[in-house]
Amino acid sequence: MTLESSHPSLYGAVTILVCLLFLNGWLKKPRDPRQPKQVPATIPIPFFGHIIGLLIWRNHYYTKVSQQWNLPIISLAIFGAKVYVSRSPELLYSVQRQPKSLSFWYFEAHFTALLGGLSKAGSDGCFRGVRPESIDDCPLIDCLKGVKAAVSSQGDLERMSQVALDTLHKGVHRFMQEKSGPIDLEAWIKREIMLATTDAVYGARNPFRDPAIVEGFWNFTDGALFVALPRILPRILAPKAVAGREAVFRAIEQYYESDGLQDASQLARARYSILTQSGMSVQDTARAECVFGIALNGNTAPTAFWVVWHIFSDAVVLARIRKELEKFVSTELNGKQGVQTLTLDLRGVKENQYLQSVIQETLRYRARGTGPRMVLEDVTLSGDDCEYLLEKDSTLILAHEGMHYNKAVWGTDAESFVSDRFLPGDKAPPTAFRGFGGGANLCPGKSFAMSEIASLVAMLVTQADMEAVGGWNEPGRDASNMARENPPPLRKVMVNVAPRVGMEDVVWKYVL
């Protein structure tokens, strides 16, 4: 659940496709000297160079071109439209002070309507209150507030975390009993994290317990870039993704109609209540919920995979994590049966600074998101001893990888994984880390996602010895889906799992 404004990089570089539609960009007015420097493409092909770069390198292109020019912010001319790209933590303070003028919500509204296939009335409702001059309530901002309250410590966070823990515990138990041979680690983690998350959100009648709906959801998510295209193009270019969306929509609509919300989380009930009370139909609300599923599931699963991969692929990190967790373990011996029961207190685990550092470093090192903002009125950004003018109707890309690999901020090892980087004493500016977005668009599910990942890691490192078939070789990142903040692995990581040596007969319990 790590997407900015519930979506740390909702639909990332799909924004470029929107820029292509801004035909008014052809009618150029004189360039203001306060604008960021307009730079040529890394591939010197007039007119098409930046587009070709994006097709080849995907979101990494923003990092590549930013590093080449080493400026706080640059401008790319793409078919006449302006796309500004920044990797400067200092400028982010100015960005975050102007959330309505530099609007993530505009893109959230745009892609909720397009991706979800909402009706005209539903689409209009998404945009209500988005523009700076509007005095109307904004359903999307109200949903964000509702989600924040629902997953706070004063809301439903403790119950949701317990449900997720119970589901994960069952999944890890099945994992430890697997005898059929090597297991696809990413596929297993994706399945278990999604089941735990959706159980916590939707309750006993969770529609994502149906494997067909899960398959449809991932088909939809993986084809999101094409589904966001206008008119008939999605059905031509991505029929599998559209069919997946429709399957998920029907399942959620049926969930609503069968009173599935009765035992759901405050989060699910708040979203339904806010959207329907704003005038959105049940059908459009269900379609909007399909899109929210990308925020809910699309990034937590790959993040969890990479955290597990970084821990088990490094014997030093694994040993240190295990030693750190030992202090939260209590032992009980059943005298009659001679069975040893070990109980791990996950409240302490979630606060363990080294494990938290490993998770945050994974989010930093693996990030490819773009945090897009629509410039809804002329604005000035201040920072780095400069001021920059951003023109209305342009797009601002916050290149997360570029920020996270900025050696001036993170040091000479910025492009390396350093497990203890986030231990107390780190001096990086708060805005330099974009794992959960920031400002008004800070991910409201941050605490839940960190708890869920920490719980899964704790169960695996305490119970399992795991070896990758062929060794723990870097599997690469599948950056084809530009909507992802943290891409999944490019190649499968097949693992053999066994109980830890000397703990084969131990019974593990986990408590919050």
C-alpha cells in the first residue's frame, strides 16, 4: 500500500501519454527565461528522441537524462508539450507547499476515470474540487482523509494489522510444508501479501479470495498503461487487461450489493460512503475501487519480495536480522509432549531500527516511480538558490530513482544497497526519500504496509532456511510497467525452503 496519495507513483509515466494529447502545445509562446533549461534527448533524433528514450529505458530515462545534465530541474519538449523533471530534494519543499496548483489529484482523477471506465457522471465527480480555483468539496481528497483516519492508530490499524498477520501466518505455514520442489519466490509473496492485504481491507467476504479475480486484477494492473488510452484503443491493444478489469468490477459490485461491507474495515467503508455520498453511483464506486486496488496491492508485494531477497541473499544481513529479533522471542516448553514453543512479539519487531532500515533502503534502492503533478496554474519553485517558473498545463515529474541515486544527497554509495543506511544519524533531507511520497500526498497506508512487510520478514527469517536455485544472483527489474513504484524482478527467483537447522520441531507463534 505504498502509492502516493494512496498511490506512491500512481500511473507514473503514463502521464507522458497525456502530454501527447495536449495539442495546444504546438502553439508555442515565447519562452520565459525563468523556466527550467530545455534539454535535448539522450538519443539525438529530432522530435522523437525523448519518446524513444522512454520506450527503451522507461522510467529510468528520467534518471538518465537528469544525471546527464546534473541540474535541479530540467524541461523536456515532447511533441510540443512541456514535461519538467526534477531530482532535487530542495525543490520538493516548494512543490509540497502547492498541492492544488501542482496537482497529483488531477492525475488520480484522470486515471481513475480512464482506467476504471467510469461513466460521464462518475468521471465528472472525480474532477470535482480538483482545480485550485474550485470551492467545491473534492471526493478524492475526502477519500484520502477518510483512508488516513481509517488506517491511523486511533482508527482501524491495529485490527487490520492483526487480520493481515493471521492470514500471513497461515500462508507461511503452508510455505514451510511445501514439498513439491523449488518455489517461485516472487509469485508466492505476491499471492500471500495480496491475500493478507485484501482480507484486512474487505473482511470475511473478500472478493479477492477468488483466484480468477486475482488473475484478472494482475492482468488489469500489468496492462494499466494501455487501459488508460482513450476511446476504443484499450480494447484493441489490451483486451486481456480490460477483461481483467471487468471481472474485478463485477466482483466488487456484487460484494457491495451482498452487504460485504458489513464486516469490512473502516477503510473500505469510508471509501464507499464518501464516494456514494458525493453522488457517485454504486457501479462507478465499484469501478473506482478497481483502480484503488492498484494503490492497495501494486507496490507492497514487489517491495516485500525485494526486502526478502536482500536479506536472504546476504548472509551478514540475514544473521544480523536474526540476532536483532532474538530479543523479542520468549520460550515455552510443554513438559508432557516436549514441544518447544517460541513466541515472537511483533510490536518490538516493527520498531526494530535495523529491520526498518532494511525496508526503507529497499524502497530507496529499488524505486522507479515518478510522482507526477499536473501544473494547473503558473507556479514558481524556489530552492537550490534559484527560482523556476513552471507553466500552466505542463507536467512535473518527480524522478524518485534520480533523487534516491543523487550522490550529492546520499553520498558516493548512492547507487549501492546499504542495509544500515537509515539507522539514526542519517543526515539526508526528509524530502530526499520518496518511498511513500510526501507532503499532502504522503501514503496514508505507510504504517500498515511497513507492519505487513515486517511481519512477513519476521516469520520467514525465524522459521526458514532458504536457498535460491543457482545462487542468489541479481534477477534484474521488470520496468515494463511504468506505473510501478517498485518493479518486480525481471527473472524468476526459484527457491528451496526448509526449516532452520536445529528448529525443525519448534512451534512458532506471533503476537501483536
